[in-house]
Amino acid sequence: QQPVQSPQAVILREGEDAVINCSSSKALYSVHWYRQKHGEAPVFLMILLKGGEQKGHEKISASFNEKKQQSSLYLTASQLSYSGTYFCGTENGGSQGNLIFGKGTKLSVKP
Amino acid sequence: DTAVSQTPKYLVTQMGNDKSIKCEQNLGHDTMYWYKQDSKKFLKIMFSYNNKELIINETVPNRFSPKSPDKAHLNLHINSLELGDSAVYFCASSQSGGVRELFFGEGSRLTVL
């Protein structure tokens, strides 16, 4: 079952913050976050496995709610290099390794 | 050294032809995947192979057949190509257990005319 990502697109000025959400109607085994720049392959950012978990990667962090049905990616003090499409990928408990991606959120950071 | 490599990077062909895309990983991972990314940038899993066994086969047409000669290679063969097959195909690999981070190849852009 494909997770639902929102918003579809975000336009920011450098230094602004953004939040990208990823939700499922069922409890998940894990959530992965990837970033894909134009013309390139997706690149892994982080994985969240535990309900209530929060994880950070420089100024990019993510959370996984207690019910393990929603994850949010937080981008603070955005930089031009943050531009790209962000995908969440989810695993269900019965099919680990079967990573289903959301439709992506296109983030554009302007000077 | 490239971790996950795909060939060719670009492929232009006529409807009805048969084509293959090759993928190799040198990370020692035990699982490899094929993903299709269409013009709307949706990333859809097509297949995964774990230790040379197909463990996921999504609802893709049987014109698509993955072939894994060993755990470092997962090739994609497509028969009777159709216009709707035009997309970027990404190969990826991961190690089961633990983080299971996906490492993607650079992608192969297939254009069917």
C-alpha cells in the first residue's frame, strides 16, 4: 500500500524551514527517507524503525509517531543544496525489503 | 569504484523490440531490486532478488523478466516493448537485516518509439 506524502511541492527561500509528511493507514515496520536531485539517483537520508523515534542528519531530521503510521521530515535553515524531490519509503511488517515509495515532494530552495 | 552500476544509461528502441538492462553491485549485498520511475517521477518497485531467489514480484507484465546469474548481478529483460515502457529504470541493492539502506544505480533511461 503506497504511503501518502504531503505536500506535493514546496518553494522556500534560503534559510526557511519545511516539513514533509508521510502517512499510512496501517502500522509500518519502518520508514525510509530519500532525496533525489534532478537527473540523479535517489540517495538515502535516514531510516526510522521505532515508534516515537526521532533522528537527525545535520539540519535534516525526521520523526516517527508512536503508532508508526506517520513520519515527518524536517528541513531547517534550508540551503540551495536541499533542492530536490524527497521520497518516503515504507516497509510493512510482513514484507521487509519491499520498500514502497510515496509520490514524492518536490522541494525548491531559492536564493 | 561505482557501488551499483547499470548499463546502458540510455536506450532508444522501437516498439516490439526486445532489450536488456544489466546491473552489477560490488557492495556484497544480498538483495537487489529493479524500480521503474515514470515521467511523473513515481518510483515503483518491480522486482527484488534475495540470494538469487525472487521474493517480490509486483503486478508487472510478464514481458519483464529479471535474471540473476549471481548475487552481484540482476539483469532486466523486456520483451515486445511498448510505448508505456518508456521510463527510467533504477537498479538498487541492500543488505537484509539492520538498516537495509537502498543503494541505487544511476538509472537507465529507456525510450520506446
